[in-house]
Amino acid sequence: MKVKFQALSSVGEVDVDRLETIGALRKKVSALLDYPAAETQLTIGCTLLTDDAVTLEDCKFNTDVLLSVVRSQDWGQDRLGSLKEMFLKQGELHSDPKSRTLLRNDAVLPRGLELPSALQRLFQICAKWNFTKNSYDVFNCNLFLMSPDNSDIFGDDDLREEWNKSHAGDFDGGSCAGKDWACFGATSEYDFYFVNICSNSPIFGSTRRVVNNCDEEYHFTQPPFERFLDVVEAYARTNSAKKPENGE
């Protein structure tokens, strides 16, 4: 079958077999685009394909799939500037979040905690990123920073501790309800994203997705943190040209 793909400056198709692996697909696409395979990130929607051993059949690939391809290089100012332009097509950026729950970009974190460098550079541009206007910081894609001491996503401090205990055994490094994590984004009123900010942790820069109305916590991206920005970039490239529906 043929799988369509979209990269920064090109679109194309690649012939694949359903029993081929993600790794094999990555090699084919990278060869067509003349990218190093190790730097070629494949995304479907907001799902980053990281397991090279999984087959296309396992991923339920079909001919309607549009594969987003990103060359995962350093997230410097030029690339962050391009991301900013995509956000501003329909959204808005704020130097001051003007919220009691969100931190300014000059906030100081407790000792031993720090943001991954790429996230620091993103927040140096602006402290809050909304992919669409009037998102209320939850709808579509929103990037911001909450204090690692803030427990609002879980309800309160006691409920956060309950969450931490109930999910601690589900992950290496424990639950993102621990104090080494900070909420830094949302894609709905129930879907929130946390990043590990313990600078000496082996999972520093990894991200988790929390669905707080269903008591669910998932791995989202593995370290380094740049992998998360690869996903955001693919989402922005796919959706920035779309026109909002029903006044959204």
C-alpha cells in the first residue's frame, strides 16, 4: 500500500507492506527526503511513532493516514520562531500569563528543579502559548507553566497524593503527581501534560499525559524534551492552515 507523508517543504508517498515495521518505514521516508534516519521523526496526528519494532498493521495504518515527518534537530531560536509564526496564525502568545495558577517566564523553581533547556527557550519568547484565540488555556493546544507545588489538576494536595500513590507502580520513576513534575500544557479541559524537571533524574525531560476526569496517566514522550516539541511542531504544521469551525 501507499502511505502519504508531509514534511516541511515537500509531500510524497512511500510504498510499504502492512507487515513492515516503523523502523523500516522511517528508513524509506528518510531516504526519500535525504534525512538521517536517526533524525527522522514520524507522527500521526499527535502520536509520535517511537517504537521501531512495531508493525504498520499493529498501528492500524491505512491509505487515509497522513504521516507528518520532522527532522529532529536542535530547537534553536530559528525553529522556535517558526513555531511561533504557526501559533500566531490563529492563536496568541502572552508575555504575562495574568493568572494566579501560571508562572511568569522569570519564575525561579525550587532547588534541584529546572526546565529542560528547549522549554526554557520557548518560555523566554512568551510565557503562554495558545494555538487558538479564546481557548481558555485548555482547548486545542496550550503551553504554559504551573508551579510544581500546584495541585489544581488533581483537585487538591490530598487528592494529588492519592493519585501519586495509586499510579506510582505504573511507571519507572513514579507518577507525574510527584513533586519532580510540573504541568506545562493542555489540549482539553481534562487532558494535561506534565514534564519531569528533576535535573539529575534519568527521566528528566520526559512527558506524561493526564486525563484527570478518568484517573488516567500515560507516557507521552521519552527524553530528551525536544521530542515533545517535535510533536507540537507536527501538530501546528498540520493544523495552522485550517479554518476554525463554528466560530471556534
